[in-house]
Amino acid sequence: MAVPLEKQVILEDWGLVPYREAWERQTALHQSIIQKKTGPLKQKETGPFYLIFCQHPPVFTLGRSGKEQNLLINEELLGNKGIEFYRINRGGDITYHGPGQWVVYPILDMEWFYTDVHRYVRSLENIVMLTLAEYGLEAFRNPKYTGVWLNSRHGGLPKKICAIGVHMSRWVTLHGLAFNILADLTPFDYIVPCGIRDPDKGVTSLHLETNRPPDLTQVKARLCYHFEQEFQCALV
């Protein structure tokens, strides 16, 4: 059965891209969809929509509700360590992006899916949880904290493996998720990840929780499959 145009989502891989460039590119796509909805023509069809995969050089981003004291090093040390820092308009606090993560930006008009911000975040969590299940890992949600968690095989403590922070305007989505696959976790020592100061919680990466390094391309394919199932759409 043919998939309606508004349920077709263009899949793009931007490779390793500086954070500012990716932010500007996704914002341009986001604004183009809003303009269709709100411009003089008020178009009914607002697609195409996008699912963007990328990786970033090391960067910290601070969400609109975040606290700058959760960045634990100063600008000079940031420069010495080669890490950028941006204050951005997503939800959530501070997080790290770097090589070895899949950073995923869905740009969707949710009026073609459902208009529920909390359900949207749960859907993104579910996509990652189902992907982790294929690697034999039982992930879960924490009712206090957004994102995807698991009880680490190293010490048994609950650790976050995927951070999620989104923004919506006119029901059009921006930002998304950062899933640690082969990530160097050292930079997380320079922040209070997601503003969570609980010493019994931490951060992990898929390669630390499996017996062999996962293949990034394979993880991407599994995320795409679960995205299509979750949103009942077709990636093209």
C-alpha cells in the first residue's frame, strides 16, 4: 500500500558535522515547514519531513532550562580540550556530543502524527529501547529523568545511554536524541550530565555494555526500522 506523501520522511546522513552548522541546517528545514503552515498560502501539505543522522566534533550544549554551573570547566579549559559550548533552545540541561554517538534530529510536523509533546519524547525513548533490546540489553525509562537508561554491566548502577532534548514550534520538531554507541565518555566528567547530581547514576555507551564493538551502520539501520514502526511512516 502506498504511503501518503505526508508520512514519507527523508533520511539524511550528514556525517561528522560541526554543531553550529548542523544547528543552522536543521533550523532552516524546521523554519521552512513552519513557513508553509503559517505563510500567506497556509499550505495543508507541509512536507517533506526529515530524519537526520550525524556525529559532532566534541561539544557541550546547554538547554533552555539548564544551569551554567553544570559546566564544570571554564572557557580556557574548554579551548585546551578542544570542546565547543553552545546555549540552545531545546529542553533539558547540559549534555555532550562527540564522535561515536548517533545524534538524531527528526524534523516532523506532528500534526500529521499526534499532538502530544510527552508522547513524542516517549516515542523517541522507545525507538532506542527497542534497538538496545536487539543487543540483549534491557533498557528502561526513569520517571524522574528524560532519556534511556540501563543497569550497567559494570557495577550494576543505572546509567544513561541516550539523552533526549527537543523543541517544538507550531508542532514542528527540532533537536532530538544523542545515543552513545562508541563514545569516549571522558568529557562527561567535565559536566553534570543532564543536571543529574545523583552519585548513584552515570553515563554509559553501547560498546561498554556489549561483548564486542557495535557497528554504527547496523545501529543506524535498527534505529531507522523502529522509527518507521513507531511513527507509521516510510523513510525514503
